[in-house]
Amino acid sequence: MGNISDLEALLRPPAMEMPDYPPKAITLASGEVMVVRQVAREEVPTLLEAIYPLLLVERDFYDVVGARLFGELLAYKRFRVKDEYVLAGLIDGVLAGMVNGRLVNEKTGMSYHTLTIRRGLRVGSHLFAAKMEYHIEHCQQEEVLIVAESPIGFRRWMIEYPLEKRFEVQHELGGVPSWVLPKDTYYAAKPRLVSGRRPISEELMKSAQTILLPRQETVVRQVAGEKEG
């Protein structure tokens, strides 16, 4: 844990050994290439800056998702949540969206949130699929517990995969009980929903090395459904 106090060591949850998420490149409908990669703790302040202006946007429950994700990212940065990970989607280095979750134990994962910054290109769907890939393929888990906090999330996750009810298990986010993505359902849906290629070029990886923020005004207008002009 490095040079931390004995008390701080007691406050941090015990950590499982988690594999790194190998970066991949996804070609979007626009022809642009999005790099999906893991986010380090020291990069969290940049993500918080991106989320902050969305906390008062009610459309598609950006306010609820943004506020909760803001807290989860802080907890990740400060070692206050057990076995959390964060993935980001970057187009020419510019943040297009982010997802997070955690490992409950060796067999079960817990999906937290998916937040899209660049709308209209299925960025959120690609990133959600990337985190299911991380749980099932890279962490070798058997299932992932999931809830949706918006109608669009319900359509994207519960219906598209499709997920199974696990209503006897209450999800950590509260609200409705859990749905679950078992390993066999993931692999059945993978040809339709999981995209990307590996390895990616050094040039492409270099373009995603630093997380850049899109213009704040443009993001707020887009997620709120307002037209430019």
C-alpha cells in the first residue's frame, strides 16, 4: 500500500487481485475510432470535471447517474470501495463516455454506471459491453448483477442482451432488485453486441494516453437535447 498510516490501512477495504483491462479500438458509426481503456486513480479528477456540469441535467436521469457516479469515482480514487474499476471511451483523446463496476467476489460482478458524453453513436452500449467483457472474459466471472436507472438503460441492457431476473438479490444501488447477465448469455450476445479489436497501434494508444475534456457547453446542450445555434 505504500507509505500510508496504520489507520488509513485499516480504513481501506481488502483488495482482490484484478487483471488489467487490455485496451481496444472500436470503429463507431461515424467512422471515428474510440479507444476503450482502463482509468487510473490519478486520472479521476478529470472525469469528475466532465461529470460536474451534468449534475443538474434531468434528461435521461443524467442527474441521478452523474451524482452517483461522481461519488463512486471519489470512492475509487480514495480507496473507499472494494475492488472497483473504471473504463473510459476516448475519441482522439477526448472523453466520449465512461463505465464502472466492481468485483463482489471471484464469481460475481456488480455493474455500477454507464455515462455517455458523446451521444448518438451507441458509445454507452459499446462501453457497457466492454465492462461485461471485463467481468466475464478477463476476470473469469460467472455472472454480473445489473440494474437500470433510466428507460434507455432498460432497453439497452435488460432487453438487448437479454438479462434474467434475479429479484431475490437486492442490487447495491438500491431501487429495483437485480437483473443478471450469466456467462452463457454473455457469450450468446457477444457476436451482436461486443465490438472492438486488439492489439491497437502505438499511435492510437498514444492518442488516448491523456484524457481530454470536450467543450462543457456542447456536452450540456447535447445531453439535455438542445440544438446548437
